[in-house]
Amino acid sequence: MPSDNLPLVIVGAGPIGLAAAAHARSRGLTSIVLEAGPTAGAAVREWGHVRLFSAWSELVDPAAAELLAAAGWTAPDPQSYPTGRAWAEQYLAPLAEALAATDEVEIRYGHRVVGLAKRGRDRMVDSGREDSPFAVHVQTARGRIRMEAAAVIDASGTWGTPSPLGGDGLPAIGEDTHAYRIRYGIPDLTDPATAARYAGKHVAVAGTGASAQNTLVGLAALAEDHPGTRISWLVRRAATGDAFGGGDNDQLEARGALGDRARSAVESGHVEVVTSFRTADVTDAPAQDGTLVLTSVDGTALDAVDEVIVVTGFRPDLSFLSEVRLDLDPVLSAPTRLAPLIDPNVHSCGTVYPHGAGELAQPEPGLYLVGMKSYGRAPSFLALTGFEQTRSVVAAIAGDHEAAARVELVLPESGVCGGSGSFDEQPADAADGSGGGCCGPAEPQLITLGTSGAPS
């Protein structure tokens, strides 16, 4: 049980890490939050220009809301949609301040976790392992320090490790040497300097999903004002398929609307769709005119590219977990018991069953991966999911196994249904919802999971 001498260590002061701290405080557990950045929500602030497709009502953890209300916080309009910057400034910053003002929570900024182990034992040693506290190695401005913890919740997210342009899952040949022409993540096209970088240029956008949709919408609008702007959308599959989401059938209204806007952007004539393109090489154009040539694994070439925007998702950094014992899915790098619920090779519907400590626990008692990191390389994570994860996990750490196993949450359907299909083939028409996929009823279902194997 965490105590003043042996606290719960939470890695990351983002939305899910701070939610974990709020739940820990509500149970009287001592916790220390270690954040690599200079402020709460440092990663969120880096994509602060992006508007979320979850409303405020789905972006505030219940335990955090109670603490904030006691501190006099005025909640934003629950039906409005904040940008990442607003989420950080109006919720995460005051939440961090309120948590730090309590006796149970300490938040340390500029503290990057670089290693985790069991005290005095590397991964090979069995003897005494279960009873040994965690040794947390942390890089600070004054050097590396070591601290001990009774339990660890890793909510460090995936923002720092974007997936590469290369179609093999590895950086394309030349991706590093041409990094000055490549951006990872959604550019802020409302910023004049950023807009000038892409205006009138041939821009290749690699990736599908919400980030790609946002990027295509922004670039198509830029092309309206700057007619010389040319956009090539590189899609690794044989067709765009359900890349635009569920539209009006999506129970997250803003997510469905984003997909509709992206579809309109593609149909506007400003975007050329290039399917079955999996980048292998990035080279300078033979004409030496300053442009790039992107070559796919099958030899197809895209010429005269000025800029590349890579929105192929993110992946977890597992490097600092190399000396603890993990049970991770070989495909997703997500906890093994969670993986079947979120694997996009199996589920195309984007709907994930509620889950908690039973699915997230690792072989080292007291170690849990939560938030985006718990999804590994899988997409479609929602803050609501992370809040429920932390509630269940903190209950398990506190020894309340009944509460840990009682996972109750209504998650919105994405409106996309059908099997994931073959990577190289055109998908079957599943517009009627009969594509043999994983989707359940269109109406939201309340699912109560009694997770077995809750840690003792």
C-alpha cells in the first residue's frame, strides 16, 4: 500500500496521469507525479491548436471534478469542444495546482523517468521480487536520481514517439536526412509562418485517421486561397474504405463531422488520393530542383514533393521499462488481456469495451500501463476510457478489489462497422452494416465487466 515513505509513482502529468493522482488522493494514497515537461499537459500543449472531438463533458475526470469544485473552479460549458490548448489551460493546469495543494500529491516537473526496476534486482532475478519496492530512475536538471515506489502507474502516453513515414514500420531510407522537409503531426495552418511553409507547394500527407482528416481539411482550405497548392494523400491500403469514419452514425458528433469535412476536402479536387503507397525511400529529385521523390515498396514514385506531413499514429516508448517484467501483445505492444478488445486487425468499428485493472495489470504486482500507452499502437483512445482505467487501477492498488473489478462505462459508437478486411484488397461493401465485423447494436450499451484475476 502506498505511503509517505513508499509512495505511488505516476509517470506523466497529462489528462490520465492527473486523473490517477485525483483518484489516489480521494482514497488517501500518497502519490508523486513525475512529468518530463515544464508544466501539466506539456504534450497536450504541443498540439494545442487542434480541436478535440470530445465535448467538455467527456474530458473531465469525475474525481478531478470533485477536487476542482471544492477549489472554486468554474467548469466550462459541458457541450462545447475545446482545443488542446484550452483543455490544458482551463482544466489540466488548475487540476495540477489543486492536486499539488493537497497533502497527498506532489508533482515534480522536469523529471523524466528513464528506468524502472525492482530494488536491487534486474529482470532475471526471481528471489524476493514480489516483496521488493520499485526503483524509479529519473533524469532531472541536476542529474539522475533514484527513488522508490510501492506501485507505479505509467501514464506517459505516446506523443514523443510518432510512427515513421516508412511503410515497414521503420523509417524510410532517407527519412532522417530529409527531416527538414518532414513534419510529424497536424500542422497549425492558422499560424502564418506554418501556412507559408505549405502554401503553393506540393504536400504529401501520409496516414489515415483523425489526424490525417484534420490535416487534409486544413490543407484543402489553404489550397482555396493559394491555388498552386497540391495535396497528395498517401494511403497504405488499396482504398480509402472507412478512413472518413462513420459520419452521421458516429455517436461522437464532432468526430463524425470531421470525417464528413475530410471527405468533402478530398472530393473538392484539391486532394489526389494515392492508394497502396507504402513509402520505402525519400530522395532528392534528379533535377536537383529542391523537391523530393517518395518511392513506394513496389517501385511507384511520387515526384516533385516539396513537403511531407506524417500522421501515421504514435507508439509507446518501452525503453525505460526494459528491467521490469511485462506481458504485452506482440502486435500492439498493449497489455495482452486488453489487446483483443482494441486490435484494429480484428475490430474496424472503433468501439472498445470498458476495461480496468484486470486487463491492465502487469506481471510485476503494482505496475500498470494506462491511457494512450495502454493502447500501444492501437488507435481510437478516448479520455473517458482513461478516466475509467485509472479509477479501477487505483482501487486495485488501494486493495478495493470489488471496486476495481466493477467497470461501468458507456462509450460512444463510432458508426463504422465491418471486418478489417485484407490489407491489399478492395474492402467489401459494408454500408448496410453486414460486413461481418465486430460491431454490436447501434445504441450504446452499458457493460459491467467483472474482471477476473484482479491483483491482490
